[in-house]
Amino acid sequence: MTQLKLNRRSLIKSVSMLAAGGSALMKTGNLTAAEEEATQSVNQWPDMQYRTLGNTGFKGSRLVFGCGAALSHGQANNLLEPAFESGINVFDVGYSGYYRGAERNLAPFVKKHGDDIFLISKAPVISTFDRWTVGDIKATQTVNTAQARQAAAIWTKHMNKSLKELDVEHIDAYYLMASNNPAVVKSEEIYKAFSTAKTAGKVSYFGISTHEQAEECLLAAAETGWYSLAQIAITPQGWYDLASRKTRKGSKDMISLRPVLDQARDAGIGLIGMKAGRLLAGRWFAGWGAPDAFDSHYPEKVKQGDLTAFQRSYAYVLAHGLDAVNADMQHWQHLKENFIAATTAQTYFV
């Protein structure tokens, strides 16, 4: 009778786990993956690796949890606690004008763990923003004082709204999102807006996020000495350009770009990569997506290893000049794969 009860309990537990992990089972056909998604245990994972993020003094995890798209509809809320338990302590989100609902969905987690994490959000210096345009200030135009003041006011307005959405009075870092104009990055009016917010206790560190004219904007940020962080779109092949969904035309590869990265680091800027694997994904019928795009940059032992294409790209950029990599992780398997890339896969490139 006792054995019958135990078997029944075991059956009920298995059915419950399969229900919770059903998405992984349907995607992979792997029962182990389904059980992992259901239990979300990080007990057997390797130890997270950390780097001091620029002049912030904060020892941040080499994997940053990208909360923008992942939390816009609350689809990855359940990954926040396991990510934190695994050792991830940097969480990056963005303003509600682009990532609708993401800051609000992150707020309960921040209320619980705010003292133990490094919280980043960001907004552009424009009044409108969508996926296909950079908005009011174009990448190559000059910026006069009136335009800079307007941009600073818009950015400040976005920041204040972000604080409300996150239900906090202070955020560790706030970026100029989608930076593409070096003149904006070097604008004293915009830096004045940041300094005013810092004096008011709203923010501690200034940063940029850039995937167009990234090199020019990064060097401009380094020249000013104002910035502590830069989130840059970079791959083993070189700068990634979001508009074309390709490596930027004429870009050097990442090894050749190392002097640029080192110049930024010497200026006190912590470097966080984004879009490291974006070129690999896509839809063939839309003309983009190339899983083997970076293979020529990898030694044979990497290509013969058991890393996924995404793991290779993340591990590579971390081993060649970045402090951390920001990843959009909306499923348990994504979190686990990226975690392994950030903690162990870098050794392939040493």
C-alpha cells in the first residue's frame, strides 16, 4: 500500500513537471529540458564570473540579463529569480516608450533585490522611437544648443518616467539609448541633465547604448570622460549594424578593434556587448540569418566542440575585450546556454 502511494505521488509530480515544462518539451522533444524548465534549478551550474564595470567599482556578472524584450509582456518574469540565484547581478531594461511594460514587470524584483543588483535603464534623446528610425536627431547632423537642450529635456522626462515605472527613487545607471550621433554623446547640455539628476540622487552613472556608428560614439564617450558604461553592438566579425542587420560595411573584425575597446576602457568605461549573436538568427525567407557567419574567426577546437552558434559568439566577445554581454533570455534553455557561455566557454579561446 505504501509503495502504491509513493508511485502515485511520483506520477502526479511528473505530470505536474511536464505541464510546467511543456514548452521546452514541445520545442526540443527533450524530457530533461522539460524537467529543467519546470524545476528551474541552478544548483549544478558553474560559478558566475565577474568583472568590475568601468569606474563604477561594481563587480558585475559577465552575463547581463536583458529585460527589455524579455519582460515587455511578462513572458520571462519567471526567469528573474533563477537568474539572480545563479549569480547574475546586472539587470538592464529600457523605457516604456519602446519596451512597453518591461520596467513595470521588473519593479517587484527590484523592490526585493535592489540592494544586491546593478540596475540599468535607458532612453533616447528623442520624443518618438520605433524599430526603423532613430528619430528626430539624425546620425550625421550637427547639433546646435537649442536642439541639445531639447534633447536633454526629453531624455530627462524619459528618465523620470522610468523611475516611476520601476517604482524606485534611484537607478544605478541610465543610458543614452540608441546613440548614433557623436555630437549628442559629447553634448554638454545632455551631460548637464545627467549631472542634475545625479545631484538629485536619481542616478549614479552615465552610459550609452549604441548599434549605429558605434565606434564613433564610443570614442566620443571616451574623449569626454563623462561615461562609466557603454553597451555596444559587436560580434566576432566586427561592429553590428541594426538597420541593415549585418556587420557594418567596412568594419574591422573584433581583434583588430581591440585598440578602440582599450581606449574606452582606459577612459573608465565598462564595456557590455549586445547583438553578439543577432546575425546568426533570422528568417531565411527574409534574407537574413547566418548560423555559420563567424566560423572563420574560431579555432578548430571551437568548431569541433559542443557549443551552440550563440554560445560561440558570446564566449568569443567576452574573451576578446568585453566585460560582459547582454542577452535577451525569454526561455529557460536560453538562460542556461548563455550562462554556460559566460562562465566556461571562454576557455576555448584562451
